[in-house]
Amino acid sequence: LDTVEAVLVTGSAAGVYEDHEWMAPLFDFIRRAGDAKIPQIGVCFGHQAIAAAMGARVEKSDKGWGLGRHIYDVCHQPDWMTGLNGKTFSLGVSHQDQVLSLPDGAKVVARSDFTPFAALDYGDTPAISFQGHPEFSSGFCCALYNVRRGTAFSAERVDEACDSLEVPVDNALVGRWMAQFLSQSAR
């Protein structure tokens, strides 16, 4: 950890509640990095992993898969979150697991009816996390959904998700927030 400037925990096909030999060491690393005040950012699985490592409950949602463009209401606007026009932002999503409780000391930054804990700021622990995918272009999201067309997702569901992504998402804005967070949190 002495040589780490920041941590990005990315997406994964695994669920944080699954029994993989690497899961407990990942959670331990996240907690040790938090104790060492190393800035961390989580995306999708990373959002769930940071939240779970910090004590939140994460499970497969009874709402099923989130696909397409999701719009989030901003509930708390930390100082790294500049440039927001209005009180919402949107990202493409692909998830069925969700954070279902708030870790101690964390605040909900953004939410939706589908994802009540969509973006979190972990307060004294320098970490933020997002359920959506700011790193996925709309085209990549549609390609990902189409791989599962007819198996995990119906053709109609894939078409609806891809149609929703005809409206631009806020990937660049969320990317700037992440950069601002890292700049402000540098050790």
C-alpha cells in the first residue's frame, strides 16, 4: 500500500456474495486502503465490493437486471461533484446485484427507484462508487446486451435498453467527478 496512489475497483461477472478465494482478500485490501487513506473508486461490481467491504448488504436484486440508460437523482452533492446541470445524471447499466444498505459513515450521492444506493461517498474513508458504467459507451452497452439476446434477455428487452441509450449519457461528467475526487483526495 505504500506505493499505491489510488485504487479503482472495476466491474466483474462475479457477485460480492459469491464464494471465491479472492473475495475476502479483496475486501481486506479495500479496508486496509481505506484505513491508509488511499483514494478508491468503485464501478458496478467495484461499487458493490467497496460497499460490502465497508459493511453494507449487497445481494442479487429482486428487481432483476438493470439495462439501458438509467437516470439518477442527486441527493447529496460533495464538492468534487461540479458541473452538474440540474439534479440528475445518467449512465448506462448492466447489473442485477445491488447495494441494499448504507455502510457506516457513507452518504447516498445519487439514487433512483430501481437503484436506491446508486452512488456513494464514504465520508472519512476517501472512496466513492457508482453502480452505473461511466466507462461503457452506449455502443458497448448495446453490444454487451446483444451477446445475451435470446438467452439472459429477451429481444424486446435488449431493443428497449438500446433505444434508451439513444439519449446521451453523462460518462464524461462522471469521469470528471472521478478525476476531481482523486485530485482532492491525493495524499
